[in-house]
Amino acid sequence: MRDFTRLDIWQRSRALAAQLVALDIRSSRHRAPGLLSQIRRAAMSIPANIAEGCGHDSPQEFVRFLSIAVGSAMELESHLLLARETALIPRARVDALLAETIAIRRMTDRLRGVVRSSPS
């Protein structure tokens, strides 16, 4: 078992999720409540799966949960692109959120590769 709170990737993904949970878009809330909900759910899934994977003793299980976190990051990217295209979230804000999401996805993918290739 690992202490997930010490992982930079968990800290960054949790901070991103907190930003998106707190995102307040008053003028757009009624226009796309489902999209905002999906953005928040995908963002919260990333650190949650990293934490859950850390709770397993098996490196294979940790890799599985890191894979889920990568998938959630990709889902979040897709939702953020839609939010930008529909002007649900201002372009500059989405671009910053996308950059952080992509960085987190890449970090998680690299961690997954390290865990996968390390001896048990």
C-alpha cells in the first residue's frame, strides 16, 4: 500500500478536480447542466482512481486503476473541448484547464509505465 497523498500526480489531479468542482458558470448553468456534471465527475475520478490503486498490494491492480485515471483524463479533455466549442466556459479558462489535464494524463501514463515495468 502506498501513501497516495504524497504523489505529485494525485496532488495535481486533486487540485484540478477542486477547481472544476468550484467552477461557477452562472449564465451557462441552465444551458448545459449535464456537461458541467460530466466535467466534474471525470475530474473527480482521476485522483480517486489514483488513490484507490494505491490501496491495492498488487502492482497489476495499481496499473489497472492508473489506466482508469488515464481514461478519465481523456474523458475530461473531450468534455472541456466541447465546453470550449459551445462557449460554456471562456476559451482562456478552458485552455488552461486543458493544459493541466493533458499534463496530468501524461504524468499518469508515465507512472503507469514505470509501475508496469518495475519488478514486483
